[in-house]
Amino acid sequence: MSKILLNILCFSLFISIDKADLFQSINNKTWFETEEFAGASIVFYETATKLKKAIRQIQGSGVYITSSEIYDVKLDGNKLILFNGLNLISSEKLADINYFYDKEKEIITKNNKPLEVYTEELILYDWKNLPNYTGKRIDLNKLKKITIEKNSIYDWKDLDVSVKK
């Protein structure tokens, strides 16, 4: 009986370490996908309270972004499930999105199309003033420190985190 419990404990620890490695591999990078008209960037990050989050920004033709979305992130094997999606301006609920991580190639895919690492720098554009976009970037290090719950968006009165582009 104790051998069974020990095996279960070791297996659970292995899965936890594997999930942590997966998130560490995708975290702190700006990824770019070409499925939208002008593309979309996505940033995965962990909050101060250890929630895994993603912000996805739809690019526009001639403008930095046309829309911003926030998701909770769940890891299931090599699958990244973005759920509880909300539009950061309207709070409209969004459909879940599934991505996959290829550990050998160190890439994320969606619908068998690879995303590119756009930059090792975290880039999020200020979504507050859409459609009159100012070009400001969000300071993600400050953003990570703001307490936010699952299935919620940031309150702009608490969000003085923009930096110059």
C-alpha cells in the first residue's frame, strides 16, 4: 500500500514539475499568431497571487491594436487552455482558445500553425483609450503585482502602469 502511495506522490510531483517547466518556457515572451487579419500578440504571465494569465491583443491595419482580451490559463499536458476570456474594454465573454506546446521545437501552435516568438521583451499596448490609441505600452512587471481574481479584468483606477513606447 505504501509503495502505491509513494508512486502516486512521485507521479503527481512529476506532473507538477512538468507543468511548471511548460509555463516557464512560454512565460515572459511576446508570441505572435497570424490567424487574425493583421495578427495577434499574446503574453503569458503569472500574477503576484500565482494565477496564470494571458493577454491577447488583436493587431490592426495601421494601428497597434484593435482589441485586447484577458484569459485564465490552464495547463493540461502540452495543451494550453485559455478560458474565462473577457474583452478588456467591454467585459464581453469570449470563447475558450486551445494552444499546444511542442517541447522539442519550443513553439506554441494553434490549429497546427506555429506562433512565433515576436520578442523576448514583454509587449502589451495600453487598451484603455481604444479606438483613440495613444501608443503607450503597459509595464507588465507592475501589472503582475496588481491583485486580480480568476474571470476578472483590471480596474483602470488601479492600473497606472503605462510606460513610454
